[in-house]
Amino acid sequence: MFESMNVNQLYPRWLVAREKGESFALIDVRSPEEYQSCHVPGAKLIALNTLMARANDFPEQGDVFVICRSGARSAQAADYLARQCGRTNLTNIEGGTMAWMQAGYPVDKT
């Protein structure tokens, strides 16, 4: 199984990691087009449709936060990684990038 948290719980952890220059494992599972339109700064793209081939790209140690547009695809990704790969360090971000933007948190556009 995996944990869940909302963007207001994620933001302070993300901010502290950025201020301290620490690594922060935030994986965006949306499509490359969605990711390029806007994403949480520092998020790494691993599109859901590449998950089976790229499961090993998810860090095995430390907390791993999984985000998508609204929280549905990231929950699918976390569920797959928990069930098929035995991962226990996953947290799904409820509300996803849409909730992050609605809260007024920063985004990158590439």
C-alpha cells in the first residue's frame, strides 16, 4: 500500500528541501506534453505509460512523492509500484498539479 497527502502537506517539505539543496524525489507521471506545459519545480518526469519499463528509475530509498494532474494516475503508479515492485516508500499527492497551482505554489514551464 502507499500513503497519500495533499499539496498543502507537500509544500513545506518541498520548500525545505529546496532551501537546503537536498534531493527531493518528486515524480510526475503525466504525459511529456502535460509536464512541459507546467510542473512542480524539480519534479522528474516518468510518464505513466512508461512505468513498467522505468520502475527502477523510482528511488528505492527515502520518501518518493508521486504526482499527476489530479491524483488519479499517480495513485495508479503508486499502487503498481507497491504491488508489483514491493515499494513501501511512496506517497500519492492528492489533487495533483492542479491543486498545486490552485494553491498558488510555484510551477516551471518548459
